[in-house]
Amino acid sequence: MTRLQHYPAGVPCFVDTLTADVDAAMRFYGGVFGWEFAGPGAMPGDPPGRYFVARVEGDDVAGVGSAPAGETSPAAWNTHIAVDSVDGAVARAPAAGGSLVLGPVDAPPAGRLAVLADPAGAAFCLWEAGERRGATRVNEPSAWAMSALSTPDPDAAQAFYGELFGWRAEPFGDGMWVWRRPGYVGGVPGQPVPADVVAALMRGGEHEPAVWSVDFWSSDADAAANAAARLGGSVVVAPFEAGGFRSTTLTDPDGAAFSVSQLLVAH
């Protein structure tokens, strides 16, 4: 288990999903992961939305909020990357090949955010912390463990995220890399990747969209899959074993996909 109170610039710090039915999402994730929810906080917009922070034993693990009015994009999980200045990162993004999707906007008193798209169109959030630094519990059952980018152009992704955040890609199997942020120390003891790994990169299909995905740990991947199906979600990939984990890919009632991994071997 890792508990964090601070995220250096360039390190993914939080995940959330914006949905058409916040109450249904909270029932779903409460049933799958046992999350409790604090809030609501106000979200900017017209009309304004609701935003809840998911917690495990009082620690922040994720967020669930209202999709913007008129939103037509499919529901998804979003990865937030810590920055010292949202405005500064937004200003640097075009030269690196990125584009601004939303913001910057204030979310007082929590912080300030913007949404960028990388050169292949994968969207992610920038987060300049105010009162909320990010997830305070990670790398344990019912908490977020890792975000990964699947893209048809890994070379462009490596150049973009390297320029914007200082990430360095290192091969990790066929068609996969880990992103390292020099100087960062995270993860858990005995993990199979260096402690400065902040995310993963995978080569996607040539005609597949570039997308960021999120993985949560679970103490029982089969139980999570059964709960998802029972609570209005779906099982996209049935539980299977690989690399010391039993994993499954699920969607919530609004169609947002995420993966769940159960550690099978001790560190």
C-alpha cells in the first residue's frame, strides 16, 4: 500500500469519470469496490454539475462527477497529471504537438485544471493542486494502481510526454513501454518495474483511437466482474491470469471502461 500527500510535477495524481447519471455510477462503484463518497462539490458549467470524491477508509481514491451538459463523447476514465502551473503547461503543449480541449478552469478550493489532447488525440487532465493534491491511497485493493496510454503512434507519444513532463520511455515487453520520471519514487516494494515508473505505454492498432485507460487493484477480480454485471455494467474481458495477476476489463453503466487486477503472488 502507498499513501501519498504530495505529487511532484509530471506525476499522474488522480483519476475520475464524468457520467450522465452520477447516482447510478456511485451505486455501481460502491458495489464493485466498496467505495464511500464525500461531497457533492460544485462543478463549473451551465447548469453546474455535482462532483463526489470516492474514499476507502477515509482516503481519497478517485472521483465521480456529472458529464458536461450536451456532452456527446463516450464516458471514460480520466487521468490527471500534476503540474506546478496549468497555464504554463497549456502554453507549452502546442509546440510539443498537443492541443487544448478545455480550460484552464478553476475548481476552488480543490485546484485548477485543463484538458489536453496529445498528438494522436488521447485526452488527459492537467492538475494544479489547491487543497486537493490527488489520490491519497494507491496500489492496494479498491484503489488506483496505474494509468496506461494505448496509441497507434508510440514514437510521437514518447516525444510529446517527454517534452511536456520529462518522461522517459523504456521497453517492457513486445509493443509495450514503461514511462519513468527521473527523481520520482513511487510504487510498492518488490514491484517488477523501477520506483520512478509513472505510467505505461502500449502500441495500439493502426486504426484504433489513442486513449488513456486506468487500472484498479482488487482482492478478488472474479467478484468484481460478477458485481459489475449485477450492477448494470458489463464484462468486456473475462478474468484471466497473466504476469502474477488475475485481471479483467469492465465497463460501468454509462460505458466507461476500466481494468481490475488482483495480485496473485506476494511481493
